[in-house]
Amino acid sequence: MMKRLLAGLALACLGAGAPAHAQDGYPSRPVRIVVPFSPGGATDIMSRLLAEKLTARLGQPVIVENKPGGGTMIASDYVARAEPDGYTLLMAASSLGIAPSIYAKVNYDPIKDFAPVSQVASVVHILEVHPSVPARTVGELIAYLKANPGKVSYGSVGTGSSTHLEAELFNSMAGVQMAHIPYKGSAPALNDLVAGRLQVMFDAWASSGPFVKEGKLRALAVTTSRPSGSVPDLPTVSASGLPGYSAMPWLGLVAPARTPRPVIDKLYGAVAGILAQPDVKEKFVGLGLDIIGSDPQTFAAFIDQDVSTWAKVARESHIRLE
């Protein structure tokens, strides 16, 4: 009986130590970063750069796998259901937290089903107008909109998109009402904005920047609460006429909930080291991204606040998709 008891205790001790040893040896095989967009875009390029750098730091291949579709919900749901062992990660976008507020059915909870690793970067978005609009500041735009009710329309990359919600937040805070015209992507919306069929748009600097530089569009401000390192000459919307306005489209690395903390910490340490490299910073600016690199706790708090912010905007603007 004593021999059996000792043998059982030995097995129990071995079992208790197994997860710790597995975490100490992480990673022992390839790691996947699931990207919710098609290959070739800024998120995909950034994720591949990060994967290459992580491969060198972690000593195992880090592979990018694209799973576009469903407003990023396909990829998000896939990772939420993955084994929480640190080998399947998601390069999440702002839509992770927006989706539950605008879609009737979402199979994941953006807070409960994911373990934040790091908010990697913000996507630089600007408020821009057609040159025919007599406004060079946000304050002047608001005054123009109030003087011309019902005469101004804005474009977005789609109903429920970040650019749609940014504009509706602007409408609400400024006490104005621009008409929304949704498009299937940035390119067709920009074509109409350049042609003057639209007057206003919130869009990524990466896609709108060339038109601004050519003088075909006028950029008024960046949407973030702080000036952007990518477009340092532009003020914020808040500083240019709408105090308190802040909208930050973001990209961040998350793992499935219940991923062991030592694994999360190791991933965060590797990511933080990579984002501090000068060549990485330069490449991010070229992609229209501002590096953030927040720690897991800060990122978790941000996601919680972001979900609340956009839920309120969606509710007040009656944005709901099936």
C-alpha cells in the first residue's frame, strides 16, 4: 500500500510540473499568426515583418496565415476556439471589439475569449475634405456643416467599419449630421471624394496620403488623441476644433483565453524588443502605422474601453447588421 501511495504522489508531482516545463520550453514548434485580411495589405505586410523578427527571437518559425472574410470575424472566431497554448495567435484589428456591437450574431466575446499580448500599432486615420469645402480646420468644418445642414455627405469603406463609426462619433460630438454613403472599400470612396461627389471622409493615411500630397484632397487632422509620428504636421481632431474627440483604429496581437501567463509574457517581451528597433519603426511609418507596443494589462484595459465606446456609438447611430 505504501509503495502504491508513493508512486501516486510521484506521478502527481510529475503532472503538476509538466505545464511549467512546457511553458519554459515555449515555443518548441512553429507558431502561427492568423491575419484577418487578404495578403498584400498593410496589416499583412506588418504581420509578416513581425513574424520574421519573432522567428529570430523565439528560435522557431513564426508563420502568417491569412483568413479574411466576415468583417474579420472568421479569423477571430477561429483563434478564439484554438488551443490556448501560444501556438495560434491573432493579429486583431479594431473590428474585434466593434463587431459585437453591430452584428446580430458574433460567436466570440472580445474580452472573455482572448488574452491580450500587445497593442502593436495604431492605424493612422485622417479627417479629410474635398478642396471645394471651405474649411482648413476642424472648427471651420463644424461651422460649415452647421451652416449647411443636410448638404454634406461623407463616405466610408462600409457600414459598420471603423471609418463609418469615426464619422458618426464626429456627428454626435459636433452636433452635426452628415449623410453617410457606404462603399465597398477605400478606393471607390476616394474616387468619389476626389471627384467632388463626396465632401468629407475619414480614411487611413496610407490610402489617402498620395491624394493629399497631390493637392486633390485636404487633410484637416488625425483622429487619435495624440499627434501622429507618421504625419507630424497634422493636428488632432480634438486640438483642431472638437475637444475630447479620439478614435484610434488599432492592430494588436492576442492569444486564446487561458493561454499560460509565462507564454504571454515571453511573447510580449519579444514583441516589445522588436518594436524598439529603428528599422522596424521606419517600416511601420511607411505603412501608415504608429507603433504602440503596450503591455498585456494596458492592452486589455484599452480593449475594454474601446468595446464600450463603439457600442455606444453603434447604439446611438442605430447601426446594426445581420
